[in-house]
Amino acid sequence: MSDKSSSIPKSRLGRIARLASAGARTGASMFLNRSEQATAKSAQKTATALGDMRALGAKVGQMLAFVDGILPEDQQDIFAEHLKPLLEQTPTSPFPAIKAQIEAELQKPLEELFETFDETPLASASLGQVHRATLKGSKTEVAVKVLHPGIEDALKQDLKNVKLLESMAAMVGARKFDSATMIAELKERFLEEIDYSHEAKNQKEFIEFHKHNKNIIIPHIYDSHSSTRVLTSDFLTGMTYDEACAHPDESLRAKWCDALWRFYYEATIVGNMFNADPHPGNYRFLPNGDVIFFDFGCVQRQPEERSILGCKLHLAAARNDDEAFEQGCVNLMGLKGGTWQDLAIDYMRLCFEPWFNAPYRIESAYVRKVVQYLNDLKFDVMKLKDDSFVPLGEGMLFVNRLQFGFYSVLAGLNAEVDYASIERSYLEPLEQRLKTRGLIP
């Protein structure tokens, strides 16, 4: 992978050509009876092509790297091995370009802003890279995230590529389910991700919301050293995801699963917002069970009415109430009877297995089953003989992205956890508040 920013293809045709090349290699490996060596070679070339593209190309690679069920099972490990660096180590932008970007954004020479600044990035992802530094005067250690120079143009070119967007939607089970709505959502979220002032606002909201959850750690933002293309926050570190997955103490891995679960689902249902980018590079794990969370660029807001329906659905599952759960599915998804309602409820029941069968160990085989079930639903839709089909509602694309990605993260940690009890701990107080407000009976 190149470390030169000029290696990012800027033209739409150039980026489509690079993506098509990567897709051809991946597709050939998936559908031809290839040797392990040939598959590895294909995976490496795919990783290089997607990494050099950065922007949405790298995001495609990230999803292929860790979400179970997208690639054939016999090739998942090989591709994951070669694509995993895309989670934190995409090609970097050269330091002179990064320095110029910071100084243009913050309107001061780098030496006046920071006491020290490591020219070698700690990590580089699809849209930006992170440098370790200390603030001038206070000498506070910080992480400085800087948007890759030129990445905005590259992303906007990608967002014109309908085929690429449809492919990304398909990875989270959205193809054939009102693709126009899904593509509009993709564009909106990804454009938000290149505005670091938007991310800073999201991060502050998550800090405030989770301040009662002491095992959830979110870095403080320094507004004086942040802008639309630069985001400066406390430097925090811990074990990587791979190190956490390999930790021999299952009780500690279970604590990490608890923190992850609360971070996503409590904020989604109680706070009406969810971070829809659950890839493994966004966490660091501490030996006391705490988890540090990074990257708040892709956050989906949802109306309170949907959160209320979500609360009732999740509580029904946590209480093992099948009748209430089925009604909750009907209400949340706007189902209207018929074959599609039966299929949709069966799918949701499978997704909520960790609630109904708690304590539960989420494993890769289960995640693959969920992904495959949704893939099969796409064909069931085409075979429906009645008019019972109801398109997925607005926001559901990123719910699937969260679910598949998050379940894959938990599968890697491989711990038995009472997820139903965790859910009841924050949803039952919410239920009481909603009753007091007269919003539920």
C-alpha cells in the first residue's frame, strides 16, 4: 500500500476502475475453486486496491474484514487476515500535507499549537489519520485526528457511484428493500463523517449520555484544537480488539461485552441515537473491564416514537414474552399480516436470540446464520404471492449495519453474558418514565 496522498485516485472513472479490479479478484476467489495460496494472493491484492482508494473503498474492506457471513465461511479467515489492517492502518498521508492541513484549519503554526507532535501516525483509517501530540503549555497528551487531504473529493466521487452504494447496502441486507431510501441514508451519513465538527458534537453528546456508565470511557474533546478537518481529544489507550479476544479470562471478556452492549443499545433506545460504526478499531480494552470508545462520525438519530416502540420490543424479548414480542415487531416494522409478516417476525426472533436465551454466547456461526437468513429474505420477497410486503423504514439500513457488525465484535470476544438482564437494567426505568408521561399504558 502506498503512503502518498497522490496515490488516491481522484476521478470517478479511476475510482470505479480500482473498485472493479478489487471486486473482480474477490468475486473470482469466492466463486472459483481456488487454492488457499491463490485466495490469499487475491485477498492481498483486494486489500491493497481498497486501501489505496480509502474513502468508501476502505470502508468496504473494513466490513469484509470483520463482519461474519458476508464472505464464504471457508474464505473468511483468509480475507480477514489480509483486510484487517484496513481497520486502523490504511495508507497514510505524508506529514507535510497533514501539517499544512492542521495549520490552515487552526490558523496557527503547528509549533504554537503543540509542544510535541509525532510525525508518524498512530493509526490511519478510511477518512483520516491520528497523530500523538502534547498541547502547548499544559503538555496534555492528545490524539489529533486529521482528515486525509483530498479525501473529500474522493468520497464525493464514490457517492456518485450507485453500484458501490448498492453493494454496501447489500452487505447489511438492504438490497431489494427500497434501495433508493437506503442509498440516500448512506450518502447522508458518509458526508457527515468528513465534518469533524459534527463528530465532535456527537462525541460530546455520548459523553454526557454515558457519564453514569463508569465502564464506558470516551475521550474529552479540545475545541481550541479542533475544526471541520481536525479533531483533538484526550490520548487514551489500552488493549487492541485482537488482544482482548485472546485474553484468557472469560469473566473479563464478559465485562467488556457488557460495556459494549450498554454503549450501543442503551444510547439507541434510551438516548434516541446510535453509533452505527462498530468496527473493532474503534475500541481499546482496559484490564478492569472498562472499554474506551473512539470515532463518532457515523451517528444515526431516531425519533422518540421509534425508541418507545424499540423499548417495548426489547423488553418483551428480555422478559421472554413471545406474544408481546410479536406485537412489538408488527408495531415497529409496520407489518400488515400475510406471508411477509410471518417471515419478518421469524427473522427478528432469530436476531433477538441473545435476549430470549440469556445468558448467551454470541458466536460466529450464529452471526452467519442471521446474515444468511436476511439474504434469503431478499429472495422470499420476490416470491411473495400476496401484497403483504412492507419496505424497511428509514434508518433501518444502519440498524442492520450495527447489528451485523456489533454481533461479529461480540463473537470475537466469545463470552457468555446475560444480555436480557443488562437490557432490563436500563429499559425498566425508561418504561416507568414513559408510563409517568402517559406515553405507554
